[in-house]
Amino acid sequence: MSSILPTKVMRTFYFKKSPPKPSQAPQVGGSRAGKQQQQQPQSDAGWPFPNFRLRVDDISHPGAQVFFANVNPDEVLRDAAWAVFSWLYTPVTVPRHVESVVLVLRSMDGVAHTMGSDIYKEIHFSLEWIAQHAHRAKDEIQGVLVHEMVHCYQHDGNGTCPTGFTEGVADWVRLHAGFAPPHWREDGGSKWDDGYASTAYFLDWLEQSHGRGVVRTLNLTLRDRGYEDNLFKEHTGKKVTKLYSLYRESLTQKKAQSVPN
Ligand SMILES: [Zn+2]
């Protein structure tokens, strides 16, 4: 099945957090766990790292020069795959059908998008975007690649999932992997599936308030069936609209508490 998952302009913020061990669910509130480097698995055993390939359409482009000055392509792609494996899966549940992931660095509008088939994925990444973010290139490249790598592996109920949810899960993994850009803020949004960072923070709150591993479970449920409105209720006991209003309330309370007397 072919899929194209375009990425809007990414919003960015920083804070590094500790990753889970390969067999662990993410930790509640882990996104605020301080700056720690991601721990790599001791070996590939048990984890289906794909064959990584790289295509650079214009090697003399300033973005290409920024890319190679800041990251090692093999390492950055492996790190991104590892972030997806460790935050969304276990060695038992991780999808094993992806054989190749090709990173295509090229001149294009926007930031990045992922396309391909079950076994072959292409991540297209804008050289202009990389050049524009030269001042924080390593984190931005890693963050975008984690987001896009989620699209290579996440379940979407065979295409029935709200796009805002799949984009929110992608940024939730980015957030937890420690590559949130500096301008991301936990400021709600207008609805739960606004997508991207807005939904990522809602999912983070969901993990903190309704138990670690909820996002992982939601993703896995969408492997075997289509998205339905009662998905969240099945796993949390509450409708997603109710959860979202509770999340908004928690933000309001947090804001009130942070206002000095
Ligand atoms: Zn995306």
C-alpha cells in the first residue's frame, strides 16, 4: 500500500529526555527528565533496523554542506529508527516489514515528507530547511528525521486515523526523544487532533494522567483495526473529547499556579 504523509512546517522546541529501555514503556513525565543522550541497543539483535540509503540531489547546496558538517547519515538514521522502536514498540511488536529507508536530500518547499510501500520508504527532506536551521542543525535534523521515521513504522488503522493523531504521535516521539524545537509550547490548541506538537503535548499529558504506555497501546491497536471514536475510551475509560477538556483544565490550573501573587 502506498502512503504519502506530508509534514507541515515543524514547530520546534528543546528538551532532552531519557529514553526507555528497549523493552520498557515510556515513563510518565519522562519528557521533563533532563538532558540525557539516547541509549542505543547493544546490538541490532531483535531489532529490525532496515537498510539505510542516502541520495543527495545537489551536493553543493548549502543545506547539503550543513547536513554533512553536523551529522553522520548512518548514525542519525539509526538513532531515529531507534527512537521509534523504543518509544512505540517492543522487540515482539515492532513492525518487521520495512526493508529499506532512503533519505533523499533535495531542494523543495516545506520541511519533509515520507512516502513509499510497506517494505520501501523514502524520506524527502528539504535542503533549504536544513540550510535555514544551520544554527541548530544537528537537533533539527535529528528531530525531523525522528518525526518522519515514525511515519515509516506507525500504525494508522489502515489509513482511517485522523491525520492530526498520526502527526501528533510523530511529534510525541520527537518530544520524548529529546528533539523538541525551542519554540514548542504546551499551549493546548483548539481540539485534540490539531496535530503536531499540540497533539503531542496532549498525548504526553495522557501518559502522565492515565498511565505509561497508553500511546504505545493506541498505536498498536491501530495495527489490527480501523480508527473508531471509542478507541480512547476503551483504553482510558473516557472519551477523547472528555480527555481533551480535562487536559485543557490542567493547563489552565498550571497557568494559574504559575502566576505570581
Ligand atoms: Zn508528519
